[in-house]
Amino acid sequence: MFSVSNLSCSKGDKRLFSGVSFTLQPGQWLHLEGDNGVGKTSLLRLACGLSALEDGEITWNHQPVVQNPEAFRANLAYLGHQLALKEDLTPMENLRADAAVAGRPLQPEDALKALAQLGLRGREHLPVRVLSQGQKRRTALARLLVSPAKLWVLDEPFVALDTAAQSALAQIINGHLAKQGMVLLTSHQAVSLGGVGFTYRLTA
């Protein structure tokens, strides 16, 4: 179970949001909504432990994350606006490098399968710098398919994807939920997923 309680965030003298609380159980997803500038990305970064908390608490399996951050990070897959791809490496090399940094073995056939599932068959060995923005995003999203993480935190995962890729990603997310995974996401597109879903509208 993943839970945030009474989170708040400020930028300079401006309070973006306060008192944010929600819980995700296995098999559930939460769509975070809100106007531009209200702090959706800031909230995701707080939830992932990428920014320091001002107030409140984040728990993983009923334990404060600060008490065992390693266990939380081992179960977290985060995809933000910055795709964190190495432009001179191929999609295949990017996936394998990410797995190596995380200390996880990744077989070439598993990496190829993940990239193919996201429509990158035939582009696995091209430098990322020659790919379109949508293809780069698909490369980043392929990390989800080779990750054992239970919690996916996705900031605008459908952006720059065509209709077919959006449908493929929705199926991937539904597969994760069916395996009792959890998903926290923002999206300007309408979200229609399986499992049990909630919408949380973030306001100042």
C-alpha cells in the first residue's frame, strides 16, 4: 500500500497546495488533475522522494518511507517530463544500462520484447538522437515493462504518443494493475483504465 498524508508545497512565497492526502491499494490507479502551475509535477516528485517534504508523511506498506527508503525505491518506477535517455546510446543499450545501474539483470531478449511491444521493432539499435520525440518516449516507457516495481508514477505518460501508442500504453498499464500493481499519473488526455481508479483534483 502507498499512502501520502497532509502534503504541502510552496515555491518562494507562493503556496502551491496543502493538505493533500490519498492512498493507493494494489490494483488501483489515481489520476491527478489540476490546472497548469498548480503543482502536479511537484506533488509527484514529493511522492517519489525526489524533493524534500515540507509537511506530511509518505508511507509504503504502512511504514514511513524515511525509515526504509531503499525498500521504497526498489518498488518505484518514475517517468517524468525529462526522459533521462542517453542520446548516443540505442534504445536497447539504454534499457540495459538502466537495469545495470539498478543492479538488475536484463536479458537481451526481454529488452527486445519490451521495445517491440511499444512499437520500436526495427529501431532497437539506432542511436536515440535520431528517433522522433514519440519514439524517445516509447523507449523511456519500455523501462516499465522490464521493471519489477509495484508502484508506477507517471507524469504525462501519453504526451507525444499517437493513438496506437496511447492504446498500447493503456494496455500495459492495465496489465500492471491486473498484477496488483499501482499507478499514480497525470495526464491532459482523458484517462480510461481498468482496475479501480480515482481522480484527485489538485487545487491551491
